[in-house]
Amino acid sequence: MELREQIVKEGNWLFRYRGSLVPLLLIMLFLPAVRNFAYPGHSHRLNQLWEIGCLGISLLGLGVRIYTIGCTPRRTSSRNTTKQVSDVLNTTGMYSIVRHPLYLGNFLILLGISLSVLCWWFTLITVLLYWLCYERIMLTEEGFLRGKWGDTFLKWAEETPCILPKFKNWKSPSLPFSLKAGIKKEYHRFFIIVAAFTFIDAIKERIVQGKFVLDLPWEVMFPFALFTYILIGLLKKKTKVLVVEGR
């Protein structure tokens, strides 16, 4: 099997499990990374500020995903999780400045979480694992899009960077932004982000203080995130409040 065929085969498999594989691998590395944790500069306050800053990076990634999804139609490749689908080639909005905005969002989410651990090699492995997995996914996805859209895809790909945004290319999205569509697809991710930061903080405090305690930001954020997760989940399942035609 040629190398490209092997990479595409791996990419097809990774495409299906992209939402769980990298986080699972990082969970396995977390405890070794945090076992010698100490407050940065021996300051509890500085540690809290660092965690809030890292949360901001992850929420920026979530915002990228919500805005991208809120401006794109249904049945597009990056939003599908089981097989390659593309009824529309997205080239406007976030897709006008970067070819894979959802994966950019994922990267920022993982980067923020990994930085909060305060272990340089854990963050480095996070970046390397992300690139190793998503490079194959992006290659597979773009091969599918090239086969379906031909020269239209090639022209767009030539003008638009893969993962680092080129802001001067911005074109207004073809569909108006729908916050409901974004929330409907991403509400669970907000809970996962807050839960991850809460868990990391609890483990770090256990190492430093010898007991499981939470800093005030997570005592507030976790119940709020859990409440919104349950509420939006019920609205999605029991009502049509979050239904947006064509999204």
C-alpha cells in the first residue's frame, strides 16, 4: 500500500473517532504530567489567574466552533462524524480565512486545557498528537472534497490556509449567524471544557494541599455548566426551540 493510501486509510478511521481519541490519549498522560505539580511562583493566586487565562483560550476555541456552525448549512463534511458528506462547499465566513475552522477550534480548546496543567512536555505532546491525528483527517477530508468539487475546491484551497487564519481573506458568510444552531451542536462541549478544568484543578489542589478542594471559579462554573447542559439537553430533546431550518 502506498504511503498516501495508508495515510488516507488512517484518516478515514480517525475521522470517525476524532472526538474521543486524542482526549483519551491525553487522559492517560495526565497523572504523570501533574504528579509533581507546584503553584507557579509558589502563588495560589497566580495559579488561579493562569487557569482563567487557559480557560479563555479554550472558550475562544469554542467560540470559533459555535460561530462556524452557526453560519453553515447541514450536511457539510467537517460537521459530520460518521462519514464524509458535502452537499455544499463552504467558502465563506470562517471558511474564507481557514479551510478547517472547526479543527482550529478543537486545537484551541485542547491547547487551553493542556496549558492549565503547567507541564511543558504534556502541552508539547498535546500539540504533536493533535497534528499527527488531524493532519491525516484533513488530508482525507480534502481528498473527498477535491473529488467532489474539483477545480472549485482547488481554487479555494490555493487561496485559503489550512489551519492558521488569513484574516484579510474574510468574506461574509452566505447564511446569517444562528446562535441557536451553534448552541444546539456545541452545548455539550462547553460542559466538557468546564468539567476538564474543574477536574484538573481538583487534582492539582489535592497534590499541593493534600485534600480535594476547588478554587472559587470552579465552584461557580461547574454547577453553572452542568445546569446549562441539562437545560439545553432537555430543550433539544423535548422541544423545537433550538430547531433552525437547514442547519
